[in-house]
Amino acid sequence: WLSDPTHIGPSAQVVWLIVGQEILNDPKEIPLPHEFILNRDLLAQLYPSFAEGATPFFTLNWIRPRNWRSMANRYRTPSFSYCNFFFLIAGHMYRTNWGIGHDRVLRHRDAIISHLNWACIFLGFHSFGLYIHNDTMSALGRPQNMFLDTAIQLQHVFAQWIQNTHALTPSATAPGATASTSLTWGGAVALLPIPLGTADFLVHHIHAFTIHVTILILLKGVLFARSSRLIPDKANLGFRFPYDGPGRGGGIGPGYWQELIESIIWAHNKLKVASATQPRALSIVQGRVVGVTHYLLGGIATTWAFFLARIIAVG
């Protein structure tokens, strides 16, 4: 099991961390997960700004729970993605008297995917092409022809415009409105934007490429869940999403969940602790439910592991 790369990661990040804490520390000193909800003082040890509970949220004192909000923001993006996913699925399953928009998205899925396709191709070739150009010029001993701050500069036109707009915004507000909430670092007010150079330009376009590819993969899986066309004529040959083989028959290869379930059933049959049942391939819906459950439980376990690590670090 640990030889599988898809399992060694969760083991190193969750299992070993939790088991290691239980070995190095008395289990009685390690709080249980529900105690973080019931005991506010315990949570305040990890996040001091949470000592006042939820009062700052309802009194609009946003600066008080700053470190708690910074942690919440990390989970906001995947949570928003899940909401969009269930929004599409629920809108397709339950008919209502008013349209919620999912049908329009499904009707235009070909246009959406095709636009994302050319956007990803464009970003991929150009962003990586800049690095290939730099590597080639460096290998030829021509640093003056490289994309560098000291050679050929690439300026952030739009990013600099946004930065200047944000820098000028406080002066347009009421006098003293930001006096008590300005962030300070080393005694200086951190208000001016960070200067961006050519290296930032290159990296940001790589980020744009990876983000667009991620969106393409997610939308492709959701919008074409019933008729995938990753290969243009794949659907015409009887294939469907994701690994069902011709005509819902045999599979191209079992997934790791399928292998786990089959191994558990084999062990139960071998030990005579369960009735003799033949393993069946998971349906698409069952596979998604198992995958989402795996993801959510893994997130909960990982969060608890980091809570424990922070407890040990804080003391």
C-alpha cells in the first residue's frame, strides 16, 4: 500500500504525523477534535484572536479575528468550487419552476471548453516559450538578449495599473478611516505596492497557465461527465467517463478505490467473516461519492494533524 505514490503522500502528511504525536506525547494531553469546538480557550491557544469568540464578526470589528480569517480564506476557494459543483448537479437532478442557469452552462459547454482549450494552448506556448528563449540565449552566451531586468525588460502593465489604483484608494477615503487598521512591518506602514520585475512577469504567466488548465480539467469533468470527448471520437466508440471501457463493460484499469474495495472483500471472504460476494465495479455516481468522502475526511484529518502540530509548537 505504501509503495503506491497516491498513498505515500497522505500517509506522510496525516498518518505519520498523528501517530508520531501519540508516540511522543501522552494521549491524554492531546485534545480530541470536538474539544476545539466546545472549548473556546483551547482554540484561542492556537489562534489568539479567537479568544473573543464570534463577537467581532457580529460587531463588525474585522481587524480582531485577522489570523482566524486568514486560515478560513485558505478553505474558501475549494469550498466555493464544491458549491459550484453541487449547484450544477443539484440543478440537473431537481427540476424547479425557475431556471438557475445550469442548463445554459450545459448548452454552451462546447464553446466554454473550446475557448479554454485555445487559452491554455496560447498561455502554455508563450509562457514556457519565454523560459526556453532565456535558456537558449544563456546557453549561447548572449545574456543581453535574455528577458531580464538588466537586458530585455517585461513590464506588468495591467498589474502596475491595479497596484497604483490600490495605492491611491486610501487617500480617497474619509480622513483617518484606515489609521487603526493599517498593517505595519518593522515600524513602517505596509501600504505601497511591491515592485514587480521581469521574473515576476514570467512566473505570473506560468501561474495563469496552470490556473487555466486546472479550470479546464474541472469544467471538462463536470460538463462532460456523461459524454466525455477527451479523444474526439471516443464517445462514438462506446467509451464513457471516466474508465468504463466499451459499452459500460470492462474497464481500462481499476482505480485505487476499486483495488481497495476488492482487497477488503477478498480479506473478508478469506477469513470467513462475511458472506461470499463477488466484487462489482463502482458506478460513476458511487465513485464520485467515495472520492468526495475521501477528500473531505482527508481534509478533516489533515486539519486536525496541523492543529496538533501547532499545539506542540506553541507549547
